[in-house]
Amino acid sequence: MNQNLHQAGVKLLNALSRNADLIMQVYLSGTLHESEASPGVIDNLKKLGVLWRPEPGAPLRLKKAIRNLLEGSLHDERNRQIDTNIGSALASLKTLAQHYKEALHNHRYAEAQAHLNDLAEHVYALAESLANSVRTLFSRINNEFGYVASIDAKIRENELAQSQVSELLSQLEMFRFDELSEVAGGLRELRHLLVVALQQSFSRCTQELSMAQSRLLELLGRFREFRGRTRLLKGFLLHMEQQPDFVPANYANHSQVPALFNLAKPLLQPAAVDVNRVDHEQDLLLLVGRIKALHRTEKPHDEERNAQAIDVESQGQVELDDKAIHQAVEAYFCEVIDTGKRLTALQYLTSQALEFDPEVWIYQVIGGYQGLAEEDRQYFALEPEIEDHPIFTGNKIVRDVELGLR
Amino acid sequence: MISEQGRILERLLSGDFICEISDEDGWRYLKQSANFEAVDQYLATLNRSLSSAADGQVFFAAYRTLGDSERKVLSSQFQEIAAGLLPLVEWLLLVQQSSGSDVPVTQGSTIRSNELQSTIEDTPAYKEQLAKIARYRLFNSNSVEVVGQLNLVFKRLTELGYLMKPNPDKLIYIATGKIDYLYEVLRFIDETEALSLAEQAESAIQQGSLL
């Protein structure tokens, strides 16, 4: 029988390990997509009690025992169920203790040993389930109910957890150690199990539970605060939508200004440099050194260097008034032609009482002669009256020119 | 070297709010009642007193006695606060909604501007909301791009002391205690004007009108 059980267990575990992927997929998604596995494997797992079908037509699910195993070993925080049934566990403990005592009394030691093992199993299971419950509670607290998004859901989850804590605490009150020690009597093993082991786990559990409870209350307070703030914000927005011209009364004008709005005006300005402080010298020198050498000495204001408005207009044309002298030269030439006599330029100048400078006049006459066309010039002869310069030899001075016809 | 007290006095007199986020050392210093008294005494010379709000989360300098000129200052300050309420409230709700965690922004909340930006860019409703917020006089943005609007809003909020950028190279902002002060102001207005804002919001939620 024992051998068979061993073999069956090994077979089950082997099946689990062979189909580990499939089982984890079912564990994570909740149900099995039957198309993803071969029918033989599914049948086998169903026979072994790993998978089951809750209702005809419903998808296959993992058996609770397997799920519990995974949740317990993986410390999966998705497990939110807490076993609070301590009363029945205690009752079965007492019953087993009675069995053990009776067997011992009748000197059936083998049977007594079996009962004791069973009892130990139960005690440790109870201790473990208590520890597990506390652990799941704490994991939920530690991630602040991160598995639900909205604050309202967090508050609901928190309230659920609180009720579970108080349930657990009230269940823990069912531990009556005086009764248990009476049941244990003078038997050492029984006493160790019922009194020492249970009491240890009991005290640890109550201590952690009270901590969990205070943390939960604290969290609830925070969530409510969050909710209050969100509502405040949304309410304000709503109010502004309904009354867009809402302006709160100016509380600063009240006789008692609320402390909240009593904000003093900023007062401090950066301090100025004190160049006379010796202990600042080093720093100031450094600062001065960093200033780029730009010698922009302030120049005195110069009115004339100011930009001035410039008038741009077309310049009046400068006309050289050389018409009169040209005409006079032409008249002189005509006079010579008309009279047919030789006539010096200066004589003509004085006779006609012209107002030109004699030197300019002579230049103009020479120019007029040179300016004649070659054939015209052949009719005239121009003879200058020249004398030497009194000081510089070789320099001649034209005193007058005489014009005659050839 | 300036003493811790001197440093704190300087900040207070510059109009800063001291909270656990903006100046942890200073905040802890002022939390000690002896230090609180000492700083308060110093401020008294300048007709100022040390004041705290939001359950001691923030400290700031207040006037000790109020004359006409002080009242004038307070009055204009209050108008500024009142004018800034709506844009700030809309901004807080936008951040809260787009973060997806439904947790309001409070002191110490971190806001990653690039994450916020991508969420807003992906959601036309948030985009519109941001554009509306950025156009308020408080922010005064005329940018049409989400990036420009967001950058300006973050910059302004940092200037105003509502946010802090602990690392200049990273786009992570932390809400300061001034945000909590803002909630306090809202709560005060709610109570004094008997607006019952929370009830309004609750009934709106129950009626299913989504904000």
C-alpha cells in the first residue's frame, strides 16, 4: 500500500514536471485553452486530479490544491485569500490529542506515534497557514494594493483586508492556552506541540497582525486623503464650469487675515561687493581676472560726433562763365579781319575797355589762336612780344601778343 | 561661512517656501521648536514671523503686524493666487489622469515630463486640455506644439516653486510642499465660501458625468 502510494506520488510529480509549461500557463491565465495541448496530455492531467472542469462546457481549471501549492511556494501576491478557519483546526487538534492520549493509555505505542505525527502535521499546518495569511496581508500592504488602479478600488481592497485582519484576530482569540495545556497534561511531546509551538506562532502572528492593522489604517487614511484631494480638484473645476465668474472674496482685506494668505513680500536682494574687505581680496581678484579686458572708457559727450541728418539733393551745376571772354576773343579776331591791320591784344583790351585781367586775356587770345582749325589759323599770324626774365635766364615773359593777317 | 539659521533666514526672506523636498535640512531644522522660535525672533525685527501650513509641511515668512502697505501687498498677492488657481487645478488633474495611477500630485510626487509628453501626445483629449492650460495667463504660451507647451508649463511651475528639478540633466520633476499649500488654499476657500466642492464632485461622479 505504502509502496503504491509512493509510486503514485512520484507519477503525479513526474506528470507535473513534464507538463510544467502547460500548468504554469493555466495558473497564470486561469483556464486552459484546450486547443493548445494534446488531448492525451489533458486526459492524463484530468485523471491525476491536476485539472478539472467545474461545469460541463466550462474551460478546464487547475485544482485548488495545485494552485495553493504554487501560490504558497512562489509567494505570489495574487493570492488574496486568507484561511481564517482556525476554530475547526483547533477542534481537530484537540480530537487528535485525545486519540493520542487514549492510545498511550492503552499502551498502543505504534498507534500513538501515528497520532502524534498526525497531530504535529496539523499543528505545523496551522502555524504555516497563519504565517501565510499574515504574509499575504503584508504583501498587499507593501505594494499599496497596486493590483487595482483606482483609489476607490484601493479603498475597497483596504476595507476587505481590514475585515480579514479583524476576522483573523477574533479567530485567534479562540486559542485557549489553559485548555490546551490541560489537554496536553504532563505529556512532554504533546505539550511541546500544543503549548510551545502553537504559542510561538500565535504570538508572532498577533504581533504582526496588529502591525498590519495599523498599517492598513494608515493606508486607508492616505487613500481617503487622496480621494479627498481629487474630489477637491474636480469639485473646483465643476464649480468653475458652473460659475465661471467665481472669484473668492479677498481675504487679505478681512480684519483678521487668515494665516494661510499672510505671505510676506520677498525682501532680500543680493549683497553688493565690498572692495575694502581684505579677506575678499583673493576672490575679487579672481572675478576681476575673469572680466575680459575691454577698455571702454566713457568718452565725453561730443555734440559734433553725433549723427546728423544729411540732406541729399542734386548739386547746383557750376557753370564756368567763359562765354564773355570767348566772345571778346572772337570779336578781337573779327576786328583784325575787318580792319586788316595788326593789333596787339592789350591794345584791343584797352580800346574796347574790357574788364578782363590782362594776363588772362593774353592767355585766352593765345588759346583762341591755337584753338582755331588748321586752315583758319593759316590766315592769321600771332607774334608774341617777349622779354627775358630779369633774374632767371632762359625764362621768357610774354608781355603782349600781336595778331595780324598773313 | 553662513550658519544654517542664516541660510534659512535668507531663503525665508527671499519669499521661498521651505519644505522637505525643496530644502530638507532647513525643514528639519525648523521642525525643532527651539529653532522655530529662534528664527521667528530674528524675523520679528523685520515685522515678519515664521508661519507654517499644510500640517507643518511648509514654512514661510508672514507679516507680524499688518499695516496699510502690508495689506496692499497681501491683497495683490491674494489676487495672484486666486487667478492662478484654475490653471493649476486643471494642470494637477491632467497630470493625475494621464499618469493612470489615479493618485493626486502631492509633495514628493515625481513627474517625468517625457512620459507625460508621450501620454498627452497619444491622447487628443489631453492634448486639448494641455493647450487650454498653457494659454492661461499664468503660463501664457503661444506654442502650438505639445513639447513647447509642456516645457513652458514645467518651467513656470519650477519658477513659482511648485516643482523642483533635482537633476538638471534629467527630465524628472518633484512636487514640493507648495503643492500641498495649494490644496490647503483650495480647502480654505471651499470652507469659507461654503462651496462643498467634494460633495459636488461626488454627486457628479455618481451621476456618471465624467470630468
